[in-house]
Amino acid sequence: MCGKCSLMNPKTAEWVSKRVGSDADRLGTSGFVVLCDFDGTITSFDTAEFILRQFAQGDWEKYDRMLDEGRISLEECMIRQFELVHVPEQVIIDELEKAASIRPNFSDLVHFCNRNGTPFFVVSAGLDFVINYYLDKMELRPLVRMHSGTSYFDGKKIRFTFPRLVNLEAKSFKDDLVVTYQRQGRKVVYIGDGLSDLVASRQADIRFAVSGMRLERTLREEGLACAPFEDFAEVQQKLNRLLNCQ
Ligand SMILES: [Mg+2]
């Protein structure tokens, strides 16, 4: 194990010495993949919750409780909640524009990953048109891959479809992607903030969690190592050390 990298476990160090994926060109050359949640992680607060508070007609919070109790999946929760929103995409974007901001140095982290042959995915259960709006604004669309639901206003309500799960044991499309890349021999870095990131984060090889938020607290309670952060510069610094260990 590299002494410089407290985030790297012994199996990672062993794997790094063997790593040469057959799809290295497509998936980058570093052997790592970064998966990053959007709401509350890239943005300063949960934009999906903000939209529901502003626009949902009905008891959307009951679906959060059902998700917490394990009675419905993350995907079903989002589908049910956004069926209660009856406004078009542009109204939602205009409202968010007044309120949401991006966590510092996100753009630098994406460029860093791109320079270092490390694919960067936004993995989100939120509204893809909102995510794409912010990525376009930061001119990051060509550098970021999306793994999210597809959402649109059908004239009456917001409709959602989610990626089909590849791995039978997956709980949601988030942990499904973690396992998919691990099975391709990649080491997965997961960055998140909330309970919807918990299963994917548990499964990941290296974990970052927004400082003081539910994901960080829960991982600590479970005795799982994670690096708390408030600014993406902290993530970049640690990733830089990790990549230099190879
Ligand atoms: Mg989140």
C-alpha cells in the first residue's frame, strides 16, 4: 500500500500494478472512474427537493419516508414525487437560477480528471434537464458523462424513466454503475452527500462525502472510511495523490 495514500486499501494497490483494461481508450487510462452525485454535492443544496417544495401538488414527502423505510426504490420515489409537479422545464430552470449555486472548484475537478485519463460521471436521480443546464453553463458537457434518469414535461406532469439495471443484485442505478465498472477492473471513486448515495458509496473503492451531511455521518457510523469535503479542491488534492501513487 502506498504510504502517501491513506484512501487506498491494499487490494487497490495490488490491482493498480495489474491494471490495463481492454477498453482503456474508451474509459480513460488512469484505471479510476469518478462517479459524482449532483444534488447537494455538485450544487449547494438539493435542487430536486427545492423544486418539490416550490411546485409539487400533494404529499411528496411521504415517498421520502417510504424510501427511508426501504418500501420503495430510489427510482420509484422520484417517479412518484415528480408526477406531482405540473409545470414545464423552463419554469423550473428559471426558479432554480435564482437560488442554486455550484460548489467551489467543481469545474477544476472535471478538467483535472479529463487531463488525467479519468472518466467523470454525474450519477443523479434528479432532473437531467436541470443537470444539463448547469453543465452547459459551465461548458462541461463534453467532459462529463451522465448516468441519470430521463425526465420531461408531458404537458401535464414531469415524467421520468431510469437506466435499466445491469447487475441483478443492484439496489439502484447508482450502485449498479459502481459494480459495472468494478467488474471491468476499474477502481471507483464515489462522491456524494445523502442517503440515496449510501449503497453506491458502500460499494465504491474510494469515498468522498460532503462534510456534516447524512452520507458522511452514516458511513462513519458503519465504520467505513470516507474523506469529508466542502470544496472540490479538497477532492482534487486527494485524487492527485491517489493517481500519483501508481
Ligand atoms: Mg445528493
